[in-house]
Amino acid sequence: MNMLTISGSPHVHDDSTVKKLMYGVVIAMIPAMLVSFYFFGLGAVKVTLIAVISCLFFEWFIQKYILKVPVTINDGSALITGILLAFNVPSNLPVWIIIIGAFVSIAIAKMSFGGLGKNPFNPALVGRVFLLISFPVQMTSWPVAVPLFGEALTDAITGPTTLGFVKESLKSGMTVAEAMAEAPSYMQEFLGFQGGSLGEVSAIALIIGGLYMLFRKIITWHIPVAYIGSVVIFTGILWFVNPQQYLDPVFHLITGGMLLGIFFMATDLVTSPINTRGMLIFGAGAGILTIIIRIWGAYPEGVSFAILIMNAFVPLINRGIKPKRFGEKIVNNK
């Protein structure tokens, strides 16, 4: 007699594999990567290569010699972590700090939990926040964006991000209109003419990558829409109440790491909720936390902290909001 063995859920099958999904994300990051090379020159190339090579090396070494498990660096996950880590740091960051960030991202945030699929926090964000807290001066010295491989200038000239400049201007008593008169225009920020981390300077490049992932069904719309919606509603209310003190929603969306976080880090399949209602809660919570940190926190940026905080809530969200099991009997206790 043949026994029918039924494995655990989910039972939906398609031709998706971890490798296909991961390299699909890599393709989506190419526009932002090329823009970073264009504006920050060889510094951006160096940071990206060192971050990627370091992440691949640490994952290979740990799997082969410490965990003694099959090496899986070809699946693309360590490659994505390396690129995202590079996207979250300035182009003039010293090599040794990049290597430390890669070690924290892979060894502590990923492999210490068992590897891909078991880490509760986004590895690249853990590495970025660790570097920001440990090396605040180096992590907040932003090279000025100079097109056409102007690395000689970007090594010598640094300045604040648009977010940092506007926040400090408002603290000093300037109005929004006065601060924005000295800041890059929205079109410049949209294209990439602003200081910041490698992967966050060009809104259009990030949007192209996000739309590609949505079109290829690598991610779903729930987290991006909830994230964007909560940011627009929250900042829209503040702007409506006092437009001389609070910035409009468009500014918050196209500056800093907002779009990078929305499309490439909040949507991480491992560290985000497993169902659509949970994704909506996750995205909305991350958006609200981002704005709270940006406006009333010590740092001008809040995306990394907001996503990591919501990563910590994912187990609770998954437990509290989950679909009924197939065949589950509903008991009416009246």
C-alpha cells in the first residue's frame, strides 16, 4: 500500500527559486548603482566592490570552516547584502570600516541565526546602523555629488545631505521656504544631484528598480503602498497644519533613503510579514516611525531604524494576523 505523504504548507508551486529572486533584485539595483558610479566616481566603485567581496568572503568562510555546511554564496543573498551595504554608506568611507560593516552584516546579523531565511533583521541595515553608531563622523561625511567621475572633487569636498541641511536650518529658526531656497531643487533630488549614501541619491533610479521588481512579481505592492501612504498622510497633515515648519510629502519621499528603504529593504522576504494584512501593517508602521524619527529624533534620517524596529515586530504580526488553516473548524462560543 502506497502512503501519501503531505508536507507542510505552503503548497503553491511555481518556477521561482531563491537564486532567481535574488538575482532579480540585483538587476533591479543596477540603475541606482550606475547612478552612484556616475555621481561619485571611482569612490563608489571601490566601496561597492569591497562591500560585495567582503560579504561573499565572510559567508563562504563561516559556512565552510565554522558551521561546516554547504556553501551557498552562489544564491545571490550575500551579493545583495553587499550591494545594499554599499548603498547605505558614503563613497569616501575607509576600506577597513566597510569590511567591519560586512562582517557585522553577514556574521552577526545573518549567519549567527543560521543563515538565509532565519535572520530576523535585515543584515545590511544591521551593518549600516552598527557603523553609524560606531563611526558617526565617517558615516556622516557626505561627498558632494559631482557628475562624470569627479572623484578628485568628491574626496575633498563634503557637505550635508538635503535632509540634514534642512533639519539644521529649521532648528536654527529658518522657515521651510528659507531653507528650501538654499537646498537642491526637487528635480535635482529626483535625478541624483544631492549628497548622501551611494544608493539613495537618485529617486528615479530607485523607482525604476522598484517598478521592475513589482512587474516581475519579486515583491508585492502591499509594503511599498502602505509605507508611501503612511508617509504621505502623516507628513501631509503636518504640512497642512504648519507649512512654515514642516516639509511637504514629496520632499520626504524623494530625499534620503526613503525610496531605497521602501523598495529594497522593507520588502525583504525574510524579515517582513508573511501575509498581506501583516505587510500593510508593517509598511504603515515603518512609514510612521520614519517620519517621527526624521522630525523629532536626533538623526535627520529614520528609514534604517524604522525598518529594523518593524523587523522586531514581525513575529508578533505573523502570530496575530494569520490566515485560518485549511479545514479549520470555526467554533462559535456564545
